[in-house]
Amino acid sequence: DFLTGTSQGYGFVNLISEALAQEVKHRFTGFVGFDPNQKEPCEVIWARTQGIEENVERLRNSPVMRGPTEFQPMLFRPDGTQRPFPKPTRRTRKPRLDAGTGALSQIVARSARAGQTANIGSA
């Protein structure tokens, strides 16, 4: 949420292999403990958009790229160091906020590694 800085309860992670994605799914399904106020266990599901190239292309021209940097997608090298996210290829509009709540109207995602995408968050 751009206005309050609070999590919307979900995130996107790209992993380097399907086997690793399956392991993450197994380990995080049902997990409780990211936040002391977390009431619901984690649910891990496959995202509609799969693959790092597809996700980068979808996000690079997203309005989220004009929002605060802490809400923008991130890319990492296999050694864990951050690499630059590609610049937009066209002019993007400012992100919209839902009236009165500050909730994003657009999907905010963080890309962590190439490969399969697992949506990790509270149900």
C-alpha cells in the first residue's frame, strides 16, 4: 500500500528451477510466522505469468515503476546480488490508489530469481 507502507499480504518470487519452486511450495504452504499479527497460514499457488522474461516485460511498463522504489520489482543474480530492473520501453502512468484505502489498483510484484514463479502470501 503506497499510502501506509503496509503489505497487501502477497508477493511473487521467480525461482531458478521447477524443483526449487516445488520445494518452496512444500515448505511455505501452511507457514505462519512472517508477522506476529499474521492470522492466516501461507498459501502458495502458481502465478498466471510464468518465467522471468515474461514477468519483466509485463512489469517494466507497469505504473508501479513510477511509484516509490521500495514497492518496485527487484531482480537478483544467482549469487544473490541485486541487478538493475530494465527501464520502461514506453511512458507509464502514475499508479492509481483505491479511494479512501490507499490500496493499489495495480499488481505489485517483486521478482527474485529466474525460472518458475510461485505466489507466496497469506490466504
